[in-house]
Amino acid sequence: MDFKINGRAISYDGDGEMPLLWYLRDLAGMTGTKFGCGAGLCGACTVHVDGMAVRSCQTWMDDVEGTEVTTIEGLGTGDMLHALQIAWAENNVPQCGYCQSGQIMQAASLLADNPNPTDEDIDMAMSGNICRCGTYQRIKKSIRDVADGKIKGGKL
Amino acid sequence: MTHMVENVSRRGVLKGAGIIGGLVLTAPLVSKGLMAAIKKASGQLEASNYLSISEDGTVNIYIHRVEMGQGSRTGLPQIIADELDADWSRINFVAAFGDQKFGDQNTDGSTSIRKFYDTFRHAGAAARMMLEQAAAEKWGVSADQVMAKEHRIHNKATGKSADYSEFVAAAAELPVPDATKVSYKAKADRRYIGKSVRNIYMKDFVTGSSQFGQDVRREGMLYAVAKRPPVVGGKLTGYNKEAAMAVKGVVDVVELPVFEKPIMFKPLGGLAVLATNTYAAKKGLEAAAPEFEAGDNGGYDTAEYEKILWQAIDGEDVNHLKRGDVDTALANAVTVVEADYFVPHLHHAPMEPPAATAEWQGDTLRMWVCCQDPQSVQDTVAPYVGLKPVQIHVEATLLGGAFGRKSKPDFAAEAAILAKHAGKPVKMVWTREDDMQHSYYHTISAQRVKGALDVDGRVTAWKHKTAFPSIFEIFDPRTEGPVAMEMGLGLLDIPFETPNLQVDAGKARGHVRIGWMRSVTNIQHAFALGSFVDELAHAGGKRTDDMWLELIGSDRMIDPAKDGADYSNYGETLDRHPVDTARLKAVLKKAVEMSGYGKEMPKGHGLGISVHRSFVTYVANVVEVVVGDDGRLSVPRAWVAADCGLAVNPDRVKAQMEGAVVFGTSIALHGEITAKDGRIEQSNFDGYPVCRIEESPHVEVAILETTGVPGGVGEPGVPPVAPAITNAIFAATGNRIRRLPIGHQMTA
Ligand code: FES
Ligand code: FES
């Protein structure tokens, strides 16, 4: 079956029940998408499938046939990063950094759907993404900064 | 501490890092007391094990501590770069591998900055002076005629300047000035110390290119997952190898060596499946359906064990501190207040489950591990693979959180054993279930506190007893409950001036692996202390902040030895890091000022306060809670005042305090690991919830910088959080929570 990752055409003929997470990490060697719980509980593995945030640990390879998958590695274009990536750096969001690929992917899909979210909208959209280091208030601020147009995409 | 720097032969680290030519300074290896070293090697300036300067002027900083979110790999280089007056963009940050020459690499106990500040500062300053001297000689002027600034040496008289690279070769021929001859920069001239320099890994973090232990990939690597005995000390009894091998991608099924006490950091045994990807390995392991017998600890049941802890509280007292005569004071008191507190087992649950990769290269073993201490990986792995520790080359990858779990490298030994067996590189992948069920748990504890109040509501006696299985039992199975070091985390430096004070421990034995978790036994001790001050305040008709100030009393330095305590002060002398009551009071007052503590609150709202010194840093917390009519609890805001002495990177100090509040809120609201039939009942974030975005308070942090000596930062923010929350609940509702987690106690 065929699908795309970050614009690149992929064909896959392995086990259709393999979670996309392990395809990305082990077979495609794209480790930006993180393994946190394997059970849809933490959001570390969040990617976009046709623009929608999904948990790649809960998404079978069968499910991605014919879709466009975007991972953290493909969120920006080359050196030009997504506004959220810049905002994350400006606000020094990451502590250990491990959850942040998933946080950024989730936030990007929130803003794509709802460019001006309320604080409650942010809480609701981001609730599935755990940050054990506790960077939540900086995540909120970064999403706000981008929604308010204070921070734009660019180079880092 | 003495600072000595002397000539030694050039170190392997530089060859390993591929750096040829330049200047290298070796400063003393504080923790293990090794000597510093320098070598004039092929023109490279070696100022320290931690610093060399290449001939092109590139500054190589060897960061021997790991990065797990606390910011050490940015903060440590800031110290050298500042004294060296280096250009940040010309620094080559080298993550050092495990080697005794770096001294203590165990990134634990909030020690990286506080233990290595002097060493790193000396290295930077010594190298700067050597460059200045080389320049002075070249220009034929005296050393005080030149000055280093922004990677250049300036001639004060002529205004002429030249890049550091011009002087590296000559500087490398000079002796390294010792600590008595080194001059440090004035505070006003600092460029990096005290500045919020951005994390050196930032771009990698936001683009997904950073490499954590789980992310390591090697050519031809196999992926391993394992099922370990669910009860500590249990054994594998059977499994279906054929079924596992029939799964596509499975390469081998391997029995791990049988575990034997003492616990130490040894792997637990069990069954591993090797495959070409993690998914296949997991499927294979499921098909193998390994079975286990329980062994000695099969009867462990935390609900039953709690009763044993209360018996220990009622039973024999092991005294750790005694001042005055508490029993007489209690007998003569106008009011006696008594309360029991309970804190369950807790788990670190770092976002990244443990992982380790091992690859044999001839007779040596290379490893990439998300470990807190690469030297401890060497020591733990060596006996399992028939090597000496020095034959194991360990790189600490980035750590996706750790909180103490990853200083126990049982998982690394598994990877090494399997790589040896397979003859191929192996990555040992722990799943979240493995992480939850095979941790080194925070201990389980019971405490009883008694206070005597006189007619004015003044506290005349404080009697405190704690009982919990000790961490040290994992090293020495004869250990029967709290040891002095664990008592010292919160109870032997109780900062109260009350004339009668007594601290006792009760005996207890462990039945799971007990380990240290962010702030360790301060967690339960600060919970009892902070709660009981609030209880006494209410009993005495006072505000809780006033009760704290009254209990703490005069400005003074406390020496617990005077009351017979064996107090270790987080490995610091009391001269360098005194227990200073003035600093404790100052953070308390600051938190009150920031939060408006004491003001009228709307119905259902409450403010709670607590303060605690740990890891030689002082932290006060005020927390606001809101309790709905149905008992639903939320924690919208928190205020933190922290005095960690010098804050090398203020933004990271703030971030650690923000994160500590969230970590502490998770402990207070949800944290509970339980065991039944010796098995841990929680297996993922559904059974062991941690705070999510909507549950996490917005935190405001103030840093009070009162000294020039840095204290700990990663841990001390945690202890005061839980009591501040439960005190706030009391303020809002009159409902006193004495056992954690709060869980359903509000709605039950
Ligand atoms: S790894 Fe997929 S949600 Fe946690
Ligand atoms: S930054 Fe560490 S888990 Fe979020």
C-alpha cells in the first residue's frame, strides 16, 4: 500500500496492524515522533494524518493507506520553521524536550482548526499531551503568542 | 576545597572527540578528590578535563553531567564561558562519556552546578589568564596591560586587539595558575553567569532531531523487549519459544540471567525477545507468554503493609535528634495536637521510558544509554559481560526526563547481555508498562507528629516520628528502616527554635525496589511538617505564616549536631551552605507578598502555604485551590519564592520551579503506586495519572539571590507543594487531608 510521509511517497507491504509509530521510528528511522505510552494516553507520538492530529501508536499502517502523514520533521520547510517551533524556542518551553514533538504537532493542528483559541480551547485540545516536566504554562503562552500574531514562522 | 592544577599527560577524551592541537586545563575533580591536570600537547591549550582550546580558537567544553530537562548542559558551559570571556558561538559543546577522570558524573541530588561551579570557574579563569599572559609576552608588555574580552585579548595602552587563536600555542606552554593566583571577574562584568542563555539543544528539541536513549539506531541493530518477574525476586518458570519465533521479524528468544539479592542496580531477570523492530518484539513476547513464580515478596500488599507501618510508629523509637524534653513539655501543655500522615509509594514516570543500546566493537563494548550516571552504567554492566568497567564506553544520550529513575541502570545491563548473546547491536526498549511495574519506587511512609501549645498558642514542643523502608536496603539487605541520610532530608534540620524537639524513626522493611525520586524523603517529611504547622496555627488561633515565623524564631545558623543529629547537609559543609533561618524566613515572606496570602478569599477558594529547605536551597510556596460544592478540586495558581544562592541561569531556575509545582501537584492529587500479591497494580498513565495541562496551576516564580554560592535547583521546588495544596483545601473547606494522594477524598 502507498502513502506519503512529509511529502515523500512510501510503499509498504508489511504487517497492516503495525502501529504507524513503530513504522516511523524503527523502519523509516524517523525518531522525532516519540514513544511515551503506546496506549493513546500521553500524546508523545502525535503526528498529522491528512492534517489531523492522531496518536501514531494507535494508528495502524492499514489506516494510513492513501494519506499524507506529517511528522515533526516535516512541520517546517527546510530551515523555515513553523511559527509554533519558533514560539517554543522564544519561550524556552522544553525542559527535557521529550514530549515536545507531540505537543507541537497537537498545537499545530489546534491552530489550523481554530486560529484564535480561548484558554479553554487550548486546555481541551492539549489535554491528551502529557508533559512530565510540567512545561504547560509555557506551552499555553507559546500557542497564544502564535495565535495573537506575535510570533511568526522563520529560522532559528 | 583546594584548587590544584598540574601537568599530566594528554587525555583520551580529546582524541575521542577528534580535537587536535590547542590548549587544555584540568581542574580538580571535586567529588572523587582527583587531581587536576594539564598538558602542553601539540599546541592545544588544555586548561582542564572540562576545557580545551583548539588552535583556531574554538573552545571545547566537556560536559560531564547529563541533560534531563534541568539545563545542566547549558548551565555548566555558561560558567566556563563567562570566566574565559568566550564567544558563545565559538564553543564546541562536547557531551563527555563515562570516565572517572571527570569526577562524580552522577547527575542526581541537584549537584551539577553546586558541586562543579568552583571547578568550572577556575578552569575558565585559568585559561583566560594563560591567554592574557601569552599575549603580554608577545606584545612585550606586563600582564596587567592586557585584558581578555569577547574572545580577544586587548592591549590597554595601544587599543590593539587580537583573537584568542593567536595566543593558544604560546599559552599552552605556560603553567596553569593555581586557585590562589586566579582572579575572577567582577559580578558586573559577567556575560553568561546569571543570564538566561537558551538551551544548547533548543533547535533539536523543536525539530525532533534530538537523540534520546529510545532514539538510538545502529547499523544492523536488533530491538529487544522483555517481560520481567512481576514480583521482585521471582523467577521465570516457562514460556513458548516456538510461538514467539513464529512471529514475523522475531530473531531470538533469550532468558535473562536470574536475579539474586542484594537488589543494587541489577537487572531483574525474565525473558527477552529480539526482533527486527519493536512491534515484532512486542508481539513475539506476547506469543511467548512467559510465566513466573512469585518468590519471597509474593505476599506484599500495600494496604496490609500500611498497618505494619503504623505498628512501627507505635513501636520502638530509633532516636535521631533530641533537644530538651519533649515528653515533659507535652505532659505540661495547655493543648496537645497530634496528627498522622501517610504517603504511598510513588513512581518517577519520566516521559521517556528507559532504553539502552549496546554494541560490541572487538573486545570493547559501546553503549548509548539515557542514564543519569555513565560511570554507574560501566560498573553495573561490567560483571554481566566479563569486562572491566573501563572497557565499556558509555555515552549518556539526552534523557526524556529521569527524576532519579535513570540513575539505576538495570536496563543497561539487559542491553549489554543481549548484545553479547546476539553478536549484534541491541536496543533494549522498555515500554511504559515495564517502566511503571519495575521502578525503584519512592518509599511508602507513615508519620506521627505531636505538638505542645502553651496558653498563648506558642509551640513548646515538637515530636516527630517517621517510618518507611529505606533506599539503603537495596544495597544492604540488613537495613531496617530510615538511615541518617534519609532522616536528614527534612527532619534533622527542622528549623524551629522550640526548646523541646525530638525526631525518631520506626523500623520497616522493603518488598519492592525502593529508590530515590525527585527530592526523595523530603516529599513525605515536608508534607508532614508543612501540614502540621498549619494544624498548630489553627489550634493556636494564628495565621499559618505567622506560626512559621514564630516557630523558626531568630535569625541564626542551625547546627543539627548540637542536638545529636548526624546531619549530612546534602554533602556540603555548614560553612559553605549553612542552614540559615533568615533565608528561610525571607522566601516565606516573599511568597506571602506575591500571593497576598492572608487576604479574604471567595467561597470555595483557599490559599495554602508551606516552606522548606532542601538541597541547600530555600523554597516557599503559596497555592490557591478552588473546591466546588460537589468537592471537585482545582489548583489554578501557585506562587514560588526560591533562594538557591547564585542562579547561574535564572530562566532555567524558574522553569525548574514551575515544573516542580506541577510534579508536586501530581504527587498531591494523584500519585499512588500500590502492590497486591507482590505485583504493582498500575501499568500506564490511566492507572498512574500525572497532571495534564488543565490540572496544572499557573506558577509565578521569584528568585531571591542572597549569596554568590549556587545551591540545588532540580529538586527543592517539590517538597513544599503538597502541603501547600492540602493546607489550601483546609482553608477553603475545613477538610484536613492527612494522606496522599488527595484522590477521591474530597468527593467521597
Ligand atoms: S505513545 Fe502514543 S499516546 Fe503515548
Ligand atoms: S519537556 Fe520533558 S516531558 Fe515535556
